[in-house]
Amino acid sequence: MKKRTAEEIERLLQGYKESGLSRQEYCQREGIPVTTFDYYRQRSTRKAEAKGRTAGLVKVKLEAAPLQAQSVFRLTLANGRRIESSWTFSGAHLARLIRIAEAV
């Protein structure tokens, strides 16, 4: 089996686009198995898609979700410290947080 260069593969792909032939007809004319040609097409498509991306990263914009009054709790401790959070704590975690905050 002959290993084709990237230029030869590109020539085959471009030739197919311009030929107007079916894949099978074009591959028969060029002496290449249809499965090999399909592999070249798929690989070319993946490379083209990868060029449109930056190392697989996508630009996103983060926005803070508005806090809902019912989801925020405020606790004023005996030592004057306040704890405010929108997180939900289990009873054990909240008790531990209070103990740590009062000890400091």
C-alpha cells in the first residue's frame, strides 16, 4: 500500500469535489479504495474543524446569577461576627462553621 503525502491527499479531495462523480466512480478512476478515500475526507474535515477552534477552547462569558433573598442566610454570632452565604449547609457543617467562627 502506497503512503500518500498530505499534498496528494489534498489533490485527491479537491479532484473529487471538481469531478462531479460519485465517490465510488471517482475512487475507481483514481485506483483508491472507497474506505481509504472516506478516511481522508473524514480526517480533512476534522482538521478543518480544529483550525476553527483555539486548541479546543471555547470563549465564554461568565455572569453572576442574581441572589434570591430566600436562598441567602445571615447569622450574627455572639462575638459580633456575621456569616452570610447563599450556600446550603447540612446541619453538621453549619454547626462546625459556627464553632470555628466563634473560636477565632
